[in-house]
Amino acid sequence: MTEPIETAGLLLDLVNSRLVYDERVEDELDDEHGPTWLRAHGAPAEAADLADAREVRDALVAVLRGTRSPDALAPWLAEMASRPELDAEAGLVWRDRDGDGRRIGGAAIREWAALQSPSGSRIRPCAAPDCQHFFIDTSRANARRWHSMETCGNREKARRHYAKTVV
């Protein structure tokens, strides 16, 4: 087992790393850009880590969109572990350890789990029908709907207004 990836914001960057526009796909985890993405997120640019990132991204996107159950994350759970270690300053601390080739997945799933609550998930897809982005809702009521009020929120409100006036 190797050291885990410890990068805040990994989950959101991961699920937003592949967007499809009509005939064009922007994939930050393709063979050209993937190694750079991995290094920027504290992971070695190895083929196993790139494959793991792509695989866990697909599973997490499906879980977040509700097309698959959280059971889709089971392959990573089998590789995740926490172990106690003694630290001279902090005393007993728990360190996450993931299997080789599952480091990105383990880190992303830990972030996903931390965003789940009884009032619903804090990470979810944008409510705009033509948007593929995900966002983390930091509002107190956990009621945010759009990843960006300036783009998706304003467009959606304009659509509703137009629908009311053109009757």
C-alpha cells in the first residue's frame, strides 16, 4: 500500500473533468492531458492511476446523477483502509491507505462520503437541463440548484420568465 492522495477539491475536479459538447469532448483525463491532471492533484502520472481516475470518475458521475447506486463504488472500498500511527506531536493518528492503482478513487470516495448528510448530498449535478457540471452546495439550507448563478441560474430564470409571457 502506498501513501494516499490528500488533495482538497479532488472530487469536484474529477467529476467535472469530462464534458461533452455536441461533436466535441473535453476530457482532462485523456492520454494527452491526464498525466498533468494527476500531477496537479498530487498523484504520480502512472498508467494505473490514470485508469483508476477514469474508472472512478465514471462510477461517481453515475452515482451522483442517480443512474447507479452507491454500490458501484464497492471496488474501491475493498482497497481502502485506515491504520493507526504514532506521531511525536499529535499522538495516535489515523492514516488512510489505499491499494496501488486505487489512490485517486480512494481519495475521491472519501470526499464524496464526507459530503453526504441526512438532508441530502452536498455534491450534485447542476439543475440546468443543458449543463453537465457538478457543484458542492455550501448553502445553509442545502438548496442551491445551479453550479453558477451567472450562467445556468440566469438562463433558467429567463426561460421561466419567457414561458410565462409567451402564452
